Amino acid sequence: MKSYLLALSLAAFPATIFAQQADPCAGLAGFALGQCHADQQKLLQQQMENQQAELKQQQDRQNQLAEQQRQMQQQLENMRLQNELLQKQLEHERSANQPVQRSVADYSKTAEVKSWRSDNPWFGTDYAKTEFATRYAKQLQREQPDLVGRPFLDAVSEKVTATFGASR
């Protein structure tokens, strides 16, 4: 009988410990049981509040990251637009800085040029004047790219006349 009681005690002891782990209020009665349940409720409430606070912090952090990502995307878009604008400005400056490669000879197909050539018979026959006129035309085109047509040709002939004199 002693061995039976000992075996029963040994079997019941772990079951009691397990029951206490599952319900810490087991084995209490009356006021102590009520107080234990109230404490358990408070503990569960605190755990829930902590979990909710952690969840809110995670949501706030996700919102901050989303806002940072949106700002970075906006900055990237602004940088892309600025890059496009700078490329267009650079292309415009390049085209403005590149002289229009025209020489007096390039105008030979227009009526203006035919008229100018008849007024300046030295062009094409006097090597020195023709070379000077061609070089000066290139220089003038770089300096005044908007000067075109007969005013351009007249400026070239005026420079030739000023350099070489009226007759030669």
C-alpha cells in the first residue's frame, strides 16, 4: 500500500506542477482566487497594450520609410528633369557656339551671291583677296552667327576693300 501511495503521489506531483504552469491560480480559493484572476487579467492587458504599442511603432516606422521612399522618388524625378534640362541647354549652347560653316563660296548659288560677285569681280580671280575673304568670312561667322545673306557678303567685301584698297 505504501508503494501504491508513493506511486500515486509521484504521479500526481508532476500533474499538479503542470496544472500550475497552465493556470497559476489553480489551487487557490475564495478571495485569493479572485485576486489571482484579476492580476492575470491585468498582466494579459499589459501584454496586449505592449504588443499594440510595438505594432504602432512598426506601423509608424513603415510609414516613415514609405514617406522617405516617396521623397527619394520625387528627388530622383527632379534630378531626371534637371538632367534633361541641362542636356537641352548644353545642346543649345553647342549649336549656338558652333559656327555655321559658310564661306563666301557657299553662297554662290543664291541670287544675292551672283549679284555680290558681279560687284566684286576679284572674287575667284585674285588669289590673295579670295583667300582673305574666305578666312575673314569664317571669322565673321563665328563672331556674328546671325549675320547672313547680302549683309554678310557686304561685310566681307568691306573688310577686303579696307585691307587691300579699292583697286588692285
